[in-house]
Amino acid sequence: MATRFEIVLHGANPAALRAAGEEALDEVERLEARLSLYRPSSEIARVNALAARQPVRVSPPVFELLQRAAQLHRHSGGAFDITIAPLVRCWGFMGGAGQLPDPEQIARARSRVGMHHVSLSPDDCSVRFDAEGVMLDLGAIGKGCAIDCAVRTLRESGVTSALIHGGTSTTYAIGHPPDAEAWKVALASHPDPNPNPIPSPALVPGQPPQLPTLLLRDESLSVSAGWGKSFESGGRTYGHVLDPRTGEPVSETLLAAVALPSATESDALSTALLVTGAAGARALAQWRPAIRTFLMSARPA
């Protein structure tokens, strides 16, 4: 995940809170060791190395996450896809700053992208690919899953008031701080002072969408944006978030935020929403009525 995780804890016993926080962060590290694309010893790295030639067994928690990723792929219409890795590599974002591929390279990478290439066997928790070159990348869901695991650990330790974030892009609020009814979280500003915000619905009803702030209580907020890692070529900026359906970087949506009770789902669906835009927000609301979303469009109002 290559992400910094931080926790704010409230309670009457500082020693117990510190122990609970350290245990929660240890849980994040254990999950990182299983899910990392870049650690050769991880379960996902082993799947990527062998699954095109033989079924590869994974631990039940990892298998459950892969099943959930497949479900989110279906409900997002393919906008969220953990097989995106060949395209990430093609565009030079896998450990690099990005590069402009030619159409033939994009076509080759796209031919290895899609959950139809992945078979999940519940009988033995095994994973199999149908072709060489298929590769899993859990970067758009692993952080949320890690936060959910950390939250579960904190709750089991008796923590009733906490805020945890991973890389500031996914945040979970347990309970509320001592001096307020909810945790107050603001979205980062866009470099362009005149973006086109599209509340769908707005995160805070009645609040101007230009200044989005969310009140969180036992809920997660995830944000995906296209202005992070990027490169320029021919006068155009190419961001690192790719549409698995087209093979191209997302260009019409600048930012997508999703609030849900599950950090695993908010993490994945904020990426999906960045890809799909307002149409995707309407579809996701039908599947998850409790969802709250916010979009900034790159198109003129």
C-alpha cells in the first residue's frame, strides 16, 4: 500500500489506548504483507507469478477480499477492476512517473484486463488466471480493507472514539470526539480555483458544494483524485487513474468522494466513481442507498 496510517484516539486510559492503536497498526502491517504487489513474499505476488499456470491457494481473508472485489467490479459496471495492473504498467505508473504508450501497447494491455480472466474457487480458496500477463493490483481496495481490519481491532479493544486514515485518502470515524457529535472531515481543494462540482447527492445537505465538508460517525470517507501522480505529453496531462474499460486515463472527473459504513467499499467505489462520473453515482445509489457522494467535473458547467 506504501501509505502512512495514523490514528487519533480518545478515552480515559492512555496506556490502553496506545496499546490498542499499536495493535491496530500491526494489523495493517500484517495485511500489507499479504496484499502488496511489490513484496515478492506476499500472497498477491505469488498469485501474479503462478496463477496463469496453476491454481494458487490463498488465505481465507485474502480470498474473501478477492470475492468482494469481484462483486464491486460487477456493481460498478467494470469501472473498479483489480486486474488493472497491465494497464498501470503500460502507462508507466507501476513504480514510475508515467509514460505515453502507443495504441498497440494499450490494446495488448487491455486484452489482459477484466475479471473474466480470473477464476475464484471457494472450495479450496484458490485463484486461477486464464492467460499469461493477467495481474492483480489491490491498490484501490487494500487500504480500505486495512482500515476496516484496524477499526475492528480498535473496537475489540474497547475504543469508542477514534479517527484513522490511510494516506489521507481513506478515513474512518469511530463514534465521535469528546467535544462534538461527529468527526468533521474536509475534502482537499483542487488546484484549479474554478472546478465544476457536482453533488450527487452533496455530502452535507444544504452546504455549498464548493466547500465540501463531511460529518463522520461510524462511517468511512474515501477520496480519489486525478491530480496526484501524472505526466504531461503534447500539451495534455495524463493522470494515474485509468479506466479499465477503455485503457485510457480518466479525464472528465477531477475528484470523487464516497462515504459508506465500509472502508473497503468506499475505497473501491471512490475509484469507480472517478471513472464513471455522475452516471455512476446514480447507479451506485440504487445498489447502496446509504451512499453519499461528491464529484468535481473537469467539464464546463
